[in-house]
Amino acid sequence: MELAVLIIGAGPAGLATAACLSQHSIPCLIVEREDCSASLWRNRTYDRLKLHLAKEFCALPYMPYPPNTPTYVPRAEFVKYLDLYIEHFDIQPRFCIAVESAAYDVPGKRWAVVARDTISGAEIRYAATYLVVATGENGVERIPAIPGQESFPGEAIHSSMYKSGRGYAGQRVLVVGSGNSGMEIAYDLARHGADTSIVIRSPVHIVTKESMRLGMTLVKYMPVSIVDRLIMMKDNFFFGDLSKHGIVRPKMGPLLLKSKTGRSSVIDVGAAELIKNEIIKVFKGVSKIAGNKVIFEGGKESTFDAIVFATGYKSTLNNWLKDNKHMLNNDGFPKKGYPDHWKGEDGLYFAGFARRGLAGITMDAKNIASNIASFATLSV
Ligand SMILES: Cc1cc2nc3c(=O)[nH]c(=O)nc-3n(C[C@H](O)[C@H](O)[C@H](O)COP(=O)(O)OP(=O)(O)OC[C@H]3O[C@@H](n4cnc5c(N)ncnc54)[C@H](O)[C@@H]3O)c2cc1C
Ligand SMILES: *[C@@H]1O[C@H](CO)[C@@H](O)[C@H](O)[C@H]1NC(C)=O
């Protein structure tokens, strides 16, 4: 099928790009491997999840949240917002179509895309002048290889499979990973009566959602170093000294760290208090597993019934995007850093690969659509 614009992925980034293109009256096709849009949010997130950032930093282009939406949007309301968004812009993704490869056809000056209809198994080929990759930073689950892991007899799942602490009461559960998901899942487990432990291996900023919101607002008017110092002063006062519980702050402040490395701060939902009260126990890195027993760095060990790996995700671009121009790094992210990351070569674009959440997605979608619109009139 010959197309002007093909978008791969119907998550927030693909949807936002389609909406922005429609503002320029440019038609596009979205293909999506799952049977619904925003599958990450519908099928791979836990029940108590709310957007971590205030809603003013999380709207997609050209559509604010409906009035009365809570400041921190719950998962179900975010999904509802996306459904409204799809309806409003009349976006019609083709579902159950998984892209298996994409390569630039130099003589034809087109992106040649091979996909599979996951229901019939049939192969589908597309040729597109512009290709927008919107398959997400969270393409596939990352679980570290731990010696002895296969000997663990209990349940061991990735955070994307975790729904709720219901059913874990009385069980000894280890959460590996201390990002936003790990901390919130540990909190949820402890709240449901699980005997909860968490592995915190690296320095991390724990911040309140209020100071994050204030910081993100102030940084528009003030140097980031001052805003970072303000956030840390406020939150050190609020949380007290967490270092004796195994939580130390990185050297760079929270906003600078995010913009330089993409690493997020943990926006506390209550885990910090439970860690201080030793209701959630903290361990250093895992060094091996032997049956039910987990041995930690430094020699401590403990026995567990279940493990949740909140160890993040990997981009999949290196698996299927034929990158003759060396646009990608080893992690499957565009080599060009922010703010130029969104524009590849030969009509290739990346939406949602700046590690800047929904605000970053909004910027990418607008940039991509106006760049495509700036080229000669399109014929479909
Ligand atoms: C638990 C969690 C909480 C988050 N909370 C926030 C928050 O509060 N605020 C914020 O700003 N950001 C947050 N983020 C980060 C980010 O905004 C979300 O991950 C967002 O969903 C990213 O949108 P996306 O469209 O780039 O990727 P995704 O939502 O992952 O969508 C990509 C889509 O592409 C499809 N796809 C992938 N590969 C193929 C293929 N080969 N062929 C066809 N289709 C394919 C996938 O099925 C998926 O539907 C959070 C992320 C996670 C994991
Ligand atoms: C994901 O969830 C939606 C609705 O919540 C459902 O319609 C869809 O079938 C689910 N998809 C998968 C692959 O589980």
C-alpha cells in the first residue's frame, strides 16, 4: 500500500502525531500491534496508578483535560481522555498489525515496511514517504539476568503484569527496582498486608508531587540549579534523613538530572514513610538467587514467596528498524539528543523517545507534523 505518512504505534505518541497532522490536513495511517490503542495504559499498568505529574504537564496537543479532572489523573481517566482524543480527531488505527521491519528504499525514496496481521498471519507491505516511529520507550520489558533466578519456585513477574497487592497479604514479596513503579508497587503491596522489601541499588531523588509541580512551574522563570536546590531543601525537610534507610540523593539535582540523563525522580506516594517505619525493608542490589532465598550485595539474605521486577523497559527499534544511516544508539534510541532527537533522515521521525513523558510527546508530535507539512504538497 502506498502512503504519504505511516505511523507505527497507537500509544499517546502515535495518537498525538496523527492529531497534529490532521491540523495540517495531512492524512496518515497508524498501525498498532495490539487490539486497542494505548495498550500500555489499558493492559500493562497497575490499578492504583495515577499520572505522576500534574495534568497541566500531561495533556496531548490541542485538547485539554475535561473540567473537573483531578490534578493527578487516575489511569482510568487518562484512558478515557485518550478515547475522547481519538474520537475528537477521528483517528482510526489499524489494530493487530505488528511491524516486523522497516528499511529505506533508496531508489524508490520510500520507507518499505513489512508488517504481520497478527490474526490472519498474513504479511502486509507498506511504502511510505514519511515514517513516524511511535513504538515507545517501553517497547519490551527488561528483566536483569540474576544468577540462580530459574531456581526461584515462587511467582516472579515484571511490573507490567502487576495489578494490585490484593492476594499478596501475608506473603513475603521482593520488589526489585526503585523507580516510580517499584516504589509505588512496594507501597501498594505493604498496604495490602504483604511483608514487603525493596531493592534500592542506586542513588535516587524522592520528591513530593507538590514540590515537583512547583519546580516544573518555576523552572520556566528561574535557573534550574536554584529550582533544584529549592526542591531538595523542601523535601529534605519533609522526608527527613533517608540515607540511613538506604536512600541517597544523586549529585545532580532532580530537574537537571532528568534533562541531562532522562532519569526521573521518584514522586512519593507514601512509600518513604513506610520505609522510615521499616514496614518496607530496603536491600542493596541482588547478587544471586538460590531457591526461595535471595542473597544481596554485602551478604545479607532473605527468603521470599514472590518477586516483582520493576526494572524498566527497552526500546525495540534495533530489532526491526534497518538503520543504514546509524541514527540509533545501542539502546534503540535516536543518537541525536534532545532537542533534535525527533528528526531522523530520509523522512524518518521519532515520536516519544526523549525520556520526557507526555510533555515531550506533545512537543515531538507538533515538530514532526509541521516538518512534514513544510514539504511540498502531499499526494496520498
Ligand atoms: C507505569 C508508567 C507510568 C507513567 N507515568 C507517566 C506520567 O505520569 N506522566 C508522563 O508524562 N509520562 C508517564 N509515563 C511515560 C510515558 O508518558 C508513557 O510511557 C506513554 O505511554 C508513552 O507513550 P508512547 O506512545 O511513546 O508509547 P506507548 O504508550 O508504549 O505506545 C507505543 C505503542 O506502539 C505499539 N507498538 C510497539 N511496537 C510495535 C510494532 N512493532 N508494530 C506495531 N505497533 C507497535 C505498542 O503496542 C503501543 O501501543 C509513564 C510510563 C509508565 C510505564
Ligand atoms: C486490553 O484492554 C482492553 C480494554 O481494557 C481490551 O479491550 C483488550 O482486548 C485488551 N487487550 C489485550 C491484548 O489484553
